[in-house]
Amino acid sequence: MIISGFVSLIYHEIAAFFAFIKALLIVIPASLLVYYFTRSKKDNILGSREAFLLVSLSWIFASLAGALPFVFSGAIPAYTDAFFETMSGFTTTGASILTDIESLPRGMLFWRSMTHWLGGMGIVVLTVALIPLLGVGGTKLLKAEAPGPIVDKITPKITETAKILWSIYVAFTVIEATLLIIGGMDLFDALTHTFGTLATGGFSTRNASVGAFNSGFIQIVITVFMIMAGMNFNLYYKIISGNFKDFFRDTEMKVYLSIFGIATILIAVNLLKTYNGFGESLRFAGFQAASILTTTGFSTADFAVWPAFSRNVLFFLMFVGGCAGSTGGGMKVIRLTTMFKVGINEMKHLIYPRGVFLMRINGIAVRKDIVYPIAGFIFFYVGLLLAVTLIVATGGYDILTSFSTSLATLGNIGPGFGKIGPSLNYAFYPAYIKWILSAAMMLGRLEIYTVLVLFTPHFWRR
Amino acid sequence: MIISGFVSLIYHEIAAFFAFIKALLIVIPASLLVYYFTRSKKDNILGSREAFLLVSLSWIFASLAGALPFVFSGAIPAYTDAFFETMSGFTTTGASILTDIESLPRGMLFWRSMTHWLGGMGIVVLTVALIPLLGVGGTKLLKAEAPGPIVDKITPKITETAKILWSIYVAFTVIEATLLIIGGMDLFDALTHTFGTLATGGFSTRNASVGAFNSGFIQIVITVFMIMAGMNFNLYYKIISGNFKDFFRDTEMKVYLSIFGIATILIAVNLLKTYNGFGESLRFAGFQAASILTTTGFSTADFAVWPAFSRNVLFFLMFVGGCAGSTGGGMKVIRLTTMFKVGINEMKHLIYPRGVFLMRINGIAVRKDIVYPIAGFIFFYVGLLLAVTLIVATGGYDILTSFSTSLATLGNIGPGFGKIGPSLNYAFYPAYIKWILSAAMMLGRLEIYTVLVLFTPHFWRR
């Protein structure tokens, strides 16, 4: 907020500046009070249960606080809307209630994009990286916030891991922003769009999203960085430490890039008549496929008016999502890959009932019981998808709108189909649906279990 | 075909009668040839692989042969359409390419409904029941055709089991048909609609489906029998043998009836303004909820014009399906229940990482590894759902139409949303999509694995 306040000052947005000051005057004393009353008197070690509660509450309070500047500045007058927008930001969903993005003060737009950047790599991970104090029990916190079923401890020390991840993230930020400036963006647009890209968020500062920048170079840079942001960040650490073998045999990455490649070609061929030549349609197809697959949600074209087949391919991609350990959302490629291998394994069993078959991931045989949490996750994901669809439908919305709203929020994607297409927004939903969708975004970002366990009687039992 | 030929004679439909004769003149010699060339010279025991191949081929050949009378009589001139209609019949999908059902000869309509009845309890099961010769290896055949992940051997002898199941089925047929006649139907309508109900098929002899019979009594009878047909038939055997304890503690049945009850009430409340009073809306809601949940596909109203919330509830039900061991399709309640319990189990593990938790189904602790085939199934189901959606979309159809076509065929439901609503049909699809949808119906009916294993290299390895 302090940084965004400075941005307001640079652009002489006095009202916005004071909105940040007001918000800080509430947030800082409140944080100190929380710290004072919850600091540990004994040498308590953080348990699994505390980690789940702590992470969930962090995300709720971050959004509650992050919404304040929007309300105070009048940029988003209703608190429900401001909370929705902030939760959408932190969870890197990118679903917006704004009907005219460009009318907002620049300081507010910067803050809006910054919520993406903070949430992308993880609010709690950032805290662990910055405050070594939390090192004890940090692994549990990371697990509760981490995207994906497997948390690789790339270094023995959790604080070290958190620092490395954030360093890679910051380095990518500098590189992408520089490239976007070379492509013709000013610093403000370059930074905000870099935040939206690397976090796979999708908030833009323009009503026409990335489509407002009429530059093939910018489109390609953002496409490449979206794809990079959707990959497991541990892989970059492996490259840095010279471990190319592990990088090139990563099953998830291969599947992820294959899905991206096939989807892009399918859409590009289908768009031949829409754009001028294969090169242009490939560029538009690649951008949109990357945007939906990585759950970013940027757009360079209104894909709602693309031919039906292209729309169906994008709909398909909405079910996939990024890789584990990326900033992307969705079900994650590794889960789908594992389930696919389980299914193939079962078929082998049907053919040879007494055979013993190994499941290999990254070239290494894995224990079959890794499937339990993944199967449970996928069931809850699909269950929540349908449950949220039903709740949205209570407002009287058609199936396509309800279902894709549910998919776009739970998967942290942002735009969808029906009334929430790429050129549209979530403003029209009644308040109760906005709160439910905020919950869906958080459930999606924290990968369901972390939030859902809080609602089991077991959690609260002594 | 012989029975349907007689029906043609009764109604003096000479052309239809000779169409059946012609078809029989092809089918009978062809069957004898197949029998002659494939009868076992040695005392070979039927293996798992042979069972999968035999069952899959049985369904393909049954549909190839069953389509002949439609073509020969001119009722359905194109063979692709006739095959689609017959596969839709045997798989109890009820998706139709007919634009004017009532214009067909009665003999043809009877044959059309009869394919439902034969496919409902299983073509192969029927063969096992009638031809004791197949007793050896019959269990494997039953497993390959059975709906649901668990095959209860209710008697030690497989021929006995098949006979009991078919006897219950025949008894229900007599009871329902009698009740429908009491409700005002003639014998022809009563029998054809009974076939459609008990097989959870959905073919009607009227363009307006069951809505053509303006009788609350008929609606309620069909609702009750649809729900009964969607339950595990082993439960009826348990009741007959006085085992009420097992009946009343059946987890799947409880979940199934709860889903039905809740969906009915939600829709009924939403329909209060559409119909006269709660009683009438409850009747319409109950009928349609039962029809979609059990994957029958009958309709008493055009639910495409119902309020959006009701449509969304029906959309939700399309993902569920009947119980294991029923004639219903879909993912099956037991699979979803098991996955739910796995998910809950995982949450307990997150809270107590070293705890040991039992999963109970029907009051009995089950081994955790029953989840592998179920998880694999659900993954393939959703994967095929999206794959078929994409193939349908190549024809240029919108997401709602493509997706619900895929869901309605793979789940053996019949009607869906978009261009395939309850008052519409599948006639407009190009031939290649009709063949793909025929394959989807068969994959759904044989629960994916039985057909899919044939496409693995392992299957064909010596």
C-alpha cells in the first residue's frame, strides 16, 4: 500500500493518496494489536491445524484490508465489490466488477495489479521469506498455501526456499517489464501488466485488456511469460543450479507444453478466416490459449465472437490449469497426469489381474497411494464446481453463465463464457453471489483442502 | 425381432412385417456362421481379455443388426441414423434422430422400445441367463457388462444370478404395464413406456413424450418406476430373500434417494409460478428430476423453458446417474459416494497426519484401494466428456450444445440443453458426429473400461 501510495503521489492523485494513508492508519494498528495478542508466550510449535487456520485467515484478512483503499478513494464505493476485486486480485483470478477500468486513479490500478503480484507467489510464502521468525513451522505454512499436491523442499531450510522462489519471481518481473518497455509500454503499464502476467492474474489497466496495446511483440512477450509463470518454479531453481536432467525429464512440464501446443494449433487453424494469415491467427490463438490454460485471463481479442470450435477448445483448457508450484490455478496438470496414469494402470490390471505395474512420474516409480489426496481433490473440485454453479443459478442465470462463472472463479481464471465473457465483467451479480464467488476464488487458490478442513468437526476437536 | 414382427402383423403393417423378416433372414444365418466358426474346439476357459472383446463386439453387432428393420421398412432410411437410434436404444440412452416419432409404424416403435428393454438389464446377462452353455466364464462376462464398480454375486452360480435379475425385471415390467393400463394407456403404449422406464431408456411413442398422456396417475407411476429402475437390483433380491437389514443400510440407496428428494423440492419451489400450486409443481419436478437422475430422459414438460435455476438443477443431476447394478447410466452414485468418503478421509489425514481412519460403506469398513478403479473411471469419464465435446464442436456448435450432447450420450441420458433439448432431437448432426456419439453411448453403457482396454497395446500383446 505504501508503494501504491507513492504511485498516487507521482501522478498527483491526492484523493487516492489519502485513501492509502487512511487504510494504513487502520491496517497498521490492527496488525500490531493482532501481533500483541497472538504472540506465543511458550515455545509452541506450529501444528498442521494451526497452519491451515493461519493461512486461511491470512488470505481473508489480507483481502479485507486490501479492499479499504478502493472504498476510501471512492474508486469502488461498495465494500462487497471492493472485497471481491481484492480477493480476485490476491487469488490471481482477475475477475473484475469494474465496468470502466480506465476511469480509476493510477494509484488504485497499481494497487489492484499489485495484489496479483503479492498473491501469485503466496502472501504467506513472502512472509516466511521476509520474517525468519516464522521459520519454525514454516514448512507447514508453505504446504497449506502451496499450489499443487507435492511441495518440493528445494533447500533444507524453508526460509531459504521461500527466498529463492521470491528471487526468481522478482528477476522475472524485472526482465518482463524491461521487455514490455522495449515493446513500447510506459513503466506504469509495463509493471502492472508484468504483475498480471507473472501471477497469472489477468487484471489489466485497460478496458480492452492487452488488446489495447496494438503490438505483436508485446503479445508474444506476454504469451511467453504467461507460459513460464504457469510452470513449476522449482524447475527454474534446478536450471540455475545446473540440474538440467531433472528439468528435461519433468513429466508435468512436457504434458503442459503439449496441451498448450495442441490447443494453439487447433485454435489457429480454426481462426484462419478470422485473421490475416496463419502467423497472425497463431499469435492470437497462442495468446488466448496461454491466457486460459495458465488461468491468467488476459485477452487480445473478444473470444466470445470467435468460431464455436475455438470457444470449445478454450472451454476445455479451463478444466486444466497450470503446473504444481506455479502461480497458475485450476486442477493442475500434475493431478490430471497422475489420474491418467492411474486409469491406464487400472486397465493393465483388468487385462492381467495378477500383474504388478509401476507408475512412473518424472521417470521415477511412484507409490500408488499418492492418488488418494489427488482423487479426493478432483472430486471436491468438481463437486464445488457444480455446487457453486447451483448457487449462482439461484440468481436466475443460464447454465453456461452459471457454470463458467463457477469454473472461472474456482479455477482462478477470470473471464469465461455467457454473461462473463472477456469483454464483460462481474458487476451485475447480486451481493450474496459476489461473496460466494469470493469464497470460491479463495478455495481455488488455497486448493480446497486448506479451507475445507476448517469446516470439518475433526478440525475443532481437542 | 420376431415379437416386433408379430406386433406389425397385429396392426396390419405389412411393409414393417417384411422388414423384420428380411432382417431375420440376414441375422439368423449370420449368427449361425459366427457360432460355427467361433465355437471352441478345446475346453478353453474364457479369459478376462476375451470377455471384454466378446461383450464389446456383442453390443456392436447387436446394434448393427438391430438397425436393419428400420432401414428395410424405410422408417429410418439412412443406415447411420438407424444405427445411432438402435445404439441409443440398447444403451438405454434414448437420444433420437426422429423428427416425427408418431409417423413410424407401430411395429417399428415397438422394436425401438424393445431395444431399451433388452439393453437395460444387459444383452449378455440375458444370454447368460438363457444359455447355460455360457456359464463357464460367465462371471467375467457379467463383470464386463455390469453397471457399477462392484458386482455382487448374489448366488454362487452365475446363471442363477442372471436368471434372478431378469425375473425381477420381468416382474416389474408386468406390474408397471398393468398400472399404466389402469391409468388409461392401451396395451401398446403401456408396454413401450414400461420398456422405456425400467431400462431407464426414454424412447416414447409420442412426440410429446410422456407429456402426451395428460394423467397425473401415469406421471406418478412412471416416476416411481424410474426411481426403482435406478436402484441396485440386488437390493430387490435381498428384500425377496427377507434380508431387510442389508436393504436399509445400503449407503448408495440413501444418497441416491436424498439427491432425488432434494432436487425435486428445489425444482418444485422454483416452479411454483409455472404450475398451479405446490402439488402440481412437485409432480412435474419429481418426474423430471427422476428422469434425468436415473438417465431415463422422458419428459412431461419442455424443461428448456423452465426457469434458469430449475435447468441448472437438472444440469447438476446429469453428472450423477443411477445406482450400481441398476439399469441407469451416468457416473453412478456409489462412485461419487466413495470419492466423497476418500476426500473426507484425506482431510482427516491432514488434521491428524498419523491417524488411521476407516472408510465405511454399507456400515462395513472397506479397503482404501477400492478407490483406484473408481478414480481412474471418473478421470476417464470427465476426460471423454471433454474430448467428445471437442469433437462435437468441430461441427461448429456452441459450448452448451456440445457439452450437453457429450454429457447426454456418455451418461446415457438422451435429452440435454441447447440444440438437444427435450422437445428437440439429434437429427441435425452430420454423420461423423453421429458415429462418434454412438461410440460415446456404448462407452458410457459399458462403463468405459470394457471398451477402452481394447485400445491399449497391452490388450493385444500375447
